[in-house]
Amino acid sequence: MARPALSREEVLDAAAALVRAHGPDGLTMRGLAAALGTAVTSIYWHVGNRESLLDALAERTVTDLGAIRPDGEEPAERIASVAHALRRALRERPHLVAMVHERGLTERMFLPAHRALVREAHAAGLRGERAAELVRAVAFQVVGYVLVERNRERAPVQSPADQELWDAETADADPPLARALAAPVEPDRLFAASVRALVTGLLAGATAPTAGDIRDKPDTGDGSVGRGPYSQ
């Protein structure tokens, strides 16, 4: 029975799966054709050569990260939701994100998430430099955290390990602290705590605009007005 005709999206899906599993170097046109059960010429017809394919994957990764949307009722909750969504997106596609970076598209990839943070900063009453500080601080927190996570995952087994290093003496006579630092790290819980503390500090003293203030502003058509937690 003949294989149904391929679509460009199917080719990109299969290519993305290979890059996720093996990195860009593991993506070959022959390997992709074998994974799809088709001829190499069919791959070329759909996506061009390998460089064109990598460019298409990079563009699709940029689009995927553009789908991040805030969730929640309060500004702090919505800002944190962007941070959590961005971390998940980066964690799910590390090789694809690295490929985007190598092609000089990193800033464009992060722009939608940054704009979402700008809208939430404005909704919370931050403007100008304080809003910019929130956007950058949250973005740096997410990216830095993901880099630390990946470094820990790829690091060789440590000897001595945390369990052997922390005791009452190294913890400055604080046994509960020693036990906590000797325990395995809980990345999700630690990330949630760090983002919560960061956002709470950045929003301290902010005064949210009233619904009337928002209604009086023209709609720019990009979702920046009338779509936040204070819209009516």
C-alpha cells in the first residue's frame, strides 16, 4: 500500500523530533527520509536542502514560543505564569532553541514573551524603567535557571555529594538547614519560590491603573489594552 503524500508540516515534525533527540548534528536528510519512510528527493521537494530545513525549524520554534500567554487573575500570578510557560518551552526544546540562537534569532524568539510581560507590568502599574526592569529580571531568571538545570543534568556524578558536604558545622550550627541542603533539589518548587519572590519584590509599591484609565487608552490592536486583569 502506497504511503499517503507527505505534507511540509509532517516533514518539519519529524525533523524537529530528530533534533530534539540528537541535536542538529543528528539531523541528516537520509535519516529524515528513513524516519518518514520516503525518498530523500521528497524531502528536498518539501523543504529544500538541509540549511533551508534548519532555517524552517528555527522559524517554527520562534513561532511556538510566541504562543505563550499569561494566565491568572492577579498581576503577580500572570507574570509568574509567563515565566513558568517560558521555562517549560525552553526545557522541552533545548536543541531547537540552541539552533535558533546560532541563527541570530534569539531576541525575536523571546519578543512575544517579553511583550506579554510588558503588558502585565503596565497592568500592575509599572511604567518606564521599572517595567523594563521587571521584563528583563524575569527573562534572566528563566533563562539562567534553565541553564543551571541543564548543567546539573549533564554534570558528572559529584564526589563528595551534597549529602556528604552538609552537616551542622558547614551549615553554621543549623541542623535543619544542613538536612535541607543535603536533600535532593526540587527544581519545580525552587523555581516557583524564586519567581514568586522576584515578582513580589519587583511589584512592591506598584499602583494598578483603574479600569477607567485603561478604557480611556486607544486600543493598539496588539492586545496591550483591554485584555489584562483590569479590563472591563
